[in-house]
Amino acid sequence: MSTYTAVVLGDPVAQGRPRFSRQGGFVKAYDPAKSRDYKSYVRMIAAQHAPVTPVEGAIEFSLRIYRAIPKGMPKYKREAAKEGRLRPVTKPDVSNVLKGVEDALKGVWYKDDSQIVGYGVLGKWYDERPRIEIMMRELE
């Protein structure tokens, strides 16, 4: 059983709703620029920690999202946030960040996101360094 991890620094970006355009009588769907750029960034970082070939079997996926502590937060709340007692209830939500990360890792860490049969840790916390921590574990 192999485990792969990656840390992507910076503020997490949620997967945006698809945009649509007409080209030659056909409707084309595409990702918003912000989502597309973030997925490329995640893919680039994850490729440095990727298996030689994408995993083909069942996998378990974990994602920890760390948001920056707001500058205007009172000191007592800042302390609670640092200790993990106060968690972010702001956007982006976990599921939309997860969707973008899963899409970014498709073809890099695994062949298709249908291989994800379970989730480990999923959640948002505050930290001085905004980032996401990704972990994928092969199941046998």
C-alpha cells in the first residue's frame, strides 16, 4: 500500500461553475479562468510527488484545507483558531475545493476519480500559512 502526499501553498480556490459559449452552432462548456489556473497549479505541485504511472486500483483520499487567519480577528479568537478550536465557516466550502483538487489529480495520481472509494480527513482549519494538504492512499 503506497501513500502519496503533496502540500500546495496559497489560498485554496473552489471549483467554479462551468461557463458556456456558442461556437459554430455548438455549445461549449469550460472552466472559469480562476478554477482552471488553480487546477494547473495543483497539478504541477502534485506531479512532483506522483507515482511513476497513475494508480489503477481503489484509493482513499484526504484533504486538509488551511485558511489564513483574518487580520481583524480579535486576539482571543486568533488563539482559538491557532489551537484548532475555532474553524472557518466561510467560503470556499470543502466540497468545492475537493472537486477542483480531484479534477487536477486525475491522470496524474490516478486514472479516474471513480477510483476514490473512501475519504479520510476532510476539513478546514485556520493557520498562519494558507495551503492545502493532499494525501492519497492505495488500498489493496
